[in-house]
Amino acid sequence: MPTAKSEKKVVTLAYGCQMSERDADTLTEISGQKGYIPSQDLEHADLIIINTCCVRESAENKILGKIGELKRLKAINPQLKIAISGCMVQQPGALERLRKRAPHVDIWAGTHNIHEFQRLLDESDERKVAEVWEKPKETLESVPLAEKGKLKAFVNISYGCDNFCTYCIVPHVRGRERSRQPQDIIEEINALVKTGCREVTLLGQNVNSYGHDLQPPYDFADLLKNVDSIPGLWRVRFMTSHPKDLSDKLIEVIAAGQHLCEHIHLPCQAGSNDILLRMNRKYTREYYLSRIAEIKKQIPQASITTDIIVGFPGETEEDFEQTLTLIRQVTYSQAFTFMYSKRSGTAAAQMEEQVPLDIKKRRLQQLINLQNAQSLAWRQKMIGHTYEVLVEGPSKANPDRLTGRTRGNELVVFPGESRLIGTLVQVIIQDASSWTLYGELTE
């Protein structure tokens, strides 16, 4: 049964990258302006929003399954509103196909018009609505802040991407790169800090190229210096960095920053120059390794993480071995590994020499085994040392313990009282797994 009007509940689900999570927060905030209270109770929701991802086939299939599941809730409560937004909806030709597949959905919106969601929500009182703009029509500064009152928040600094990697659908569904004005970013972060936010992650498909379209000249390093000086903000993170735009100036600013975390996510995607060229990554293996060397020189304690794709069209055993040797040379603290999957509309989907699935699976497992061993060795070296941890809440795996992250973005589990949530504590590390550190509070 629907709840009373004054107690309307919205459940927002986000799939995919941090940008999708940030858009989901925006949609939750817009819903709040219409009286919807955030909830996690799908069974009793009055509005369910799914912000979608289309970067990988596995994510898309999971989303389609979830949309199908919601048909049951709509049958129980015909007043329930269901809204689907994001990258999957934005794909050329996708809207018509999705509407036929899920006629129980009330609102469809793409990536370029989420700031119109309040209007779409109003119009859905009378009819089903679907709007997908082909291109952005205006600045997105009219979008409200990220959801307030959180300890950690995502803040967009740019939208879209100009790189057109051959495997990636993002430029086709999020448009060309547009930088937000620095004063608007600073104002948003200041407002978030006033509501209790202590850590922000600056988001862009390529944060390193931020500001290239701004006048007067202003770049990502300049922005980081200004964000670092915001009173009450304890930690600043960012993603994602493109190696081709990682300047010495930026590395120096991170090294000198007071609140800029010593964690750099720098996707390499492959260790073979031939594959990097086919991916249109615009750098070589040698250049990438030179950036890693500069990071380690300027920030010796930096935690470096990456993204890697195996089985890209044309990838030979020799190409794959070069990826493995790069991983051994860099010694990442963590790597996010993926099998290549075709995305309609990308150049790579039309390439010949597609790698058979069984070979991709074998290479992925080999890659995972190597990185898990490296991740374990990395974390075992931290045993016996003490680190500053921002306490985020109870551990999901161990609810009787607390969890938080170091400045290097290492996940730490430790015993402690709930009153510590939202504070900075010192934890001495006593044990480690490939993904997690375990410790005790220092006296």
C-alpha cells in the first residue's frame, strides 16, 4: 500500500562508476524537493530510481534484471513511480527498445537532462514520460547539490569526455568534455562541509584535463590547491586520471597538499604499445611508466591503483605478457580487472581479431592471481605501522567492528565504539588480506 503523502519514500539505486553514484545523489536530492524521504525499503517505496550504466555488458544485464523485478512491486502498488535514468538510456536507439521491454516504468531520462527530473516527476502524475536529449542544452549548474549530510561526497568538476578510447561508450552517452567553473565547485564543497561532509572525491571522466576550456587559464592543479584550503575539509580525493594529462605540476601539488590524499588511480588498461594504440589511449607504455616513476619520486608513500582490460581485439599472448610485466614493475596496491566486452557504437566492437571467450577468461584469472598476490604483499608491508583512518561506520562483513580508510584509500577493519564514526583515529595494523587491513586503535 502507498504511504501517506507526508511520508513518501524514494529508493535510489546506482550502477557503475562514481559519476553514476553522484548522479544518483542528485536525483535523490531533487526528489527530496518534492517531499520524498530517502529509504532503502524497496517493498514500501513510493518512488524507485535506477541510475544506469552501460560500460559493460554484465552491468547492463544486471540492471535489466532489476528493472524486470520492479514489475511485481508496481502490480502490488499501482501508485508506485519507477524512474530509469543514466547512460544505458542515453545510448542511441536504446529508449524505444527499453520502453517496449519495460512498459511498467513511468519516467525515462538520459544523462544530459537529469536537472529536469523534478519537471518529469510532476508530469508523470498524468502520463508516462520519456526524455533523452541528444546533446547537453545548458550548463548543469542548475543541478542541486549532492545529497547533503554525508561524511563523504562526490563532486563533479567536469562532464563528458574528449578521449574516445575505442572500447568506451562514455563520450557517446555523456557528450564532449565541459568544465565547471571553479567558483561553483568551491561553493558546492563549502556547502557540503557545512552539513558534515569531511571528505570529497572530485569526479570527471578525465580530471587531469579539467580547465582546458576555461578562461582565464586554470587547470586541475590550481583547483586542487584551492580545494585543499577549504576550512573543515579533512580529505580530498579525485578520479579518474588519464595518464596522458598527468603533469609534473599536478604531482607536485599533490605531494605538497595538506589534505590531498596520497592515492592516485591511474588506469593503464594494457601494457602493450600495440594494444594501447588500438585502444586510442594516446600514450605509450614507456610514457606511462615515466609517470609512475615521477609519482614515486615525488610521493614515495603513494598508493597507486589502476584499471586493466584483458582480451582486447588483437591481443596476443605476447601483448598479454607485457601487461603482466608492467604490473610486476609498477606494484599496484590494487587493480580493477575486466574482460573486454563489445559495446555497440564503439570502434572496437567493429574490429577484427576478437579474442575467444575461453582465452579471455584464462587471461583474466591469471591477471587476478598475480594482482591478488601483489596486493597481499603490499598490505603485509603495512603490518606493524600506524595509520590515520577516517571512521565510516560498522564493517559490512564484521558488524561488531568499525571500518574506515587510510589516506591511501586502504580499507581498515578494527574494534571500536560507534561514537568514533565520523572522526579521525590512529590504527596500528596487525594483519592483512589482499583487500583489507585489520588493526587496533592506538592508546
